Amino acid sequence: MSVTGERDTGQGCLTVAIRMPVRIFALVVILPVRMAWDALAALGRGLGAGLGWLWRRVVVEPLSAVARGTGRALRWLGGALALLGRVLIAVPLVWLWTAVLVPAGRGTATTARWLVRTLVVVPLGALYRYVLTPFGRGVTWSLRAAGSGLAALVRLLGTGVVLLVTHLLVRPLRLLHTAVLAPAARALAAALAATGHGTGAAVRWLLRVLVVVPLVLLYRYVLTPAGHAARWSVRALGTAAGRLLRYLVAVPAVALYRYVLTPLGHAAVRTARASGTAAVWLGRVLFVVPVVAFHRYVLTPLGRAAGWSVRALGTALTWSAEAVGTAVGWLLRYLLVVPVVALYRYVLAPVGREIAAALGHAWRVAGYISRAVGRGLKWLARTLIGDPARWVWHTVFVPAADAVRAVGRWTRREVLAPVGRAVGEARQIVQDALRTVRVTVREARADARRMLFGAPKSAPRLPEQSAAPVPDLVKRAPEFGKRVPPGHR
């Protein structure tokens, strides 16, 4: 049978032979252990409850009281420290800020503004007013004068061109039209109207004489000279503007480029080229050539030799390791692994399984026995101790406690409460008398001060009151800082 109660099949004779002895031995060994364990568990639960109660009564509650008292003390200390900090830190800091830092900051800001104004704003204003403004005005005047000159030149040239065009083109054309073409056209129209018929030769001759010849003369002797004059004027203006641009802009720029920038650029290029050539030569001589030579004549032969040696050694080691590994594996397999596997499979596994099953079975059986013994001991303790103790408690202690509680209630209600009320009334009477005396003394002192020094001007005089209603007034308005009695709230 297995641990679960099912019958095992296919078990060997070793399992069947050791099962019952092992279970009997395990029960004999485990039963005292289980009973001791259950007893210790029950004792531990009771002891834990008692220790918990003792811990709460002895440690937790005193520590709670101490913590509450410490909290109150710390709150009081915190209030005192807050007041002390306010008096010693906050008030001095506020005074320092109000009386020292703020005036110092204002003075520093005023000084900084004065320094900035004196050292920066005033020099910059003077520079702008006495240097930049005259220079700008001079530049503006120069540009304006140059612009005025160019504008006058352009206006003069425009006026000349207009006059040339007017006198050489417009007026001759107008004169030609008025004095020649219009009369000729009218005469031609009159001749054609008079004759009615004309020959083609006469018409061509008239057109040639009246139109072509005047136009040719106009082009040859009027328009051609006017065009030459206009071209000469434009060419002269372009030449003058070109010379101005050349000598004012191009020549200085070319001179600057040729005699300043070009030599500087050539010198910088030559210097950079020489530095680069020297750096490349030094790098090649000091680094590249030694590295190449070291790689070619040292590292390459060493690497080839090391590679050949490593390959040969690796081949030999691989062959040796394979041979040794095969031999060691065969020896370990047949001398160690196979016997260990057989021992585990056919001896240790059945024995361990049966021992574990026997221990579990014995633990459960011992638990049943231990619980039965515990129930018997519990019944015996309840019968011999618990029931008599409960009877004594309910029969003796509870009636006695009720009687003591009733006596205490009667004493508190019939004796202590009347005494307390009488004491409170006597204390109230004494306090009222003391308040009346205090108010009377204050009024007498105030009256004496008024008789000696007169009434104060700043505060109005209080109305006089008799001494009779003083206790009621005192009861209605108690002094500041005094405890208010319950009857006056």
C-alpha cells in the first residue's frame, strides 16, 4: 500500500520487506516527538496569550502613557521654542530687513544707478552728442552735397537735351509743317481740284519736291546733328559717371585688394601650406614610417610564426584532449555513473520512498494519538480545575463584587456628592466676595486718581455705579485670565 492508500504494482521484494519494519520504527520514534510538539504548541499558545497581555500591560500601555506625556511636553516645548524663535530670530530678522537691508539695498541701488549714469550713460551721451552726431551730420552733408551736385548735373544735362531736341527737332518740324507742307498740300489740292486730272509724272515730281526733298534735308541737316549732339552728351555723362565710380570706388577697392588683401591671403596660404607640409612630413617620418617598418619587419613575421605555432599546438591539444576525454568518459561511465545509477534506482530510491511514506504515516497516526491524549487531558483539567473555579467565581466573587460596587455607589451618591456641592458653593461665595472687594478697591483707586489728577482727556469717564450691583456685574464679566465658574457661563 502507498501513502495515499492505493496498492502499488510492480514493486520489488526489497520494498515489501522493509515497509512494515520501517513504519513500526517510525511510529515508535515519531510518536513522542509529535506529542511533545503538540504539547509545546498548546503551551506556546497559552504562553503567547499571557505574554501578549503582560506585554500590553507592562510595556505598551506605560510606553503609550509616556509617549502621550512626552507629546504634551514636546508640544509645550515646541510652543516655547516657537515663541523663543519668534522673539530671538523672527523679530530681529524683520528688524534687520526693515531697518538695515532695505535702506542698504535702496542706497546700493541709488549708488549703482549713479555709477551707471556717471560711467556709462553720460559718456555714451557725450560720445553720441559730440562725436557721432557731428560725424553723422558731416556724412549727411557730404552725401547731400554729392546728391545735390549729381541732381544739378542731371538737371543741366536734361535741360540741354530738352533744348537741343526743342531747337533742333521740334521747332524745325513745326516750321516745316507750317511753312512748307501745309501750303504745298493746299496748293496741290487746289491744282488737282482746278485741273481735275493730272499726270503721274507731275504728281511724283510734286511729291518729290514737296515731301521727299524736305524730309531728306531735315534728316541730314537737323536730325543727324541733333542725334550726334545727344549721343555725345550721353557719352560724356556716362564717361564722367564712370570716372567718378572708378576713382571713388573701383580704384580704392582694387588697390585694397591688390596691395593689402592679396599679399595677406598669399602669405596666409603659403604659411598654412608650409605648416601642413611640415606637419605631414614630421607625421610621416616620426609615426607612419616607423609603424609601417615595425608592422612589416617585426609584427608580420611574429604573427605568422605565432599563428603557425598556435595552429600546430591547437591541433595537438585537440587530438590529445579528444583521446583523453574519450578514455576518461568511458572510465567514468562504467566505473562511477553506471554503479551510482543502479544504486540510486534499485536501493536508495525505494528505501527513501518507503522512509518518507513511513514518516508521513507515523506523523499522521501520532497526530491522531496526540489529539486524543490532549482531549483527555483537557477534559480532566476542566473537570478538576475549571468547573470548581467557575463555581467559586459565580457563587462567591461575583456577589461580593456586586455588594462592594453597591456600597461604593451609595457612598458616592449619599456622602461624597453633597460634600462636593457644599465645598463648591463655599468656594463660589468666597470667590464672589473676593471679586466684590477687588472691584471696590479698583473703583476707590480710580476715584482717588480722578480727585488728585483729574479725569483723563483721551478716554471718556465711566458712569458711576453703586456698590450693590457689583457682584452681578462681576458674575457677568469675569476678569481676563481667571477661570469662569460653571454658574456664570
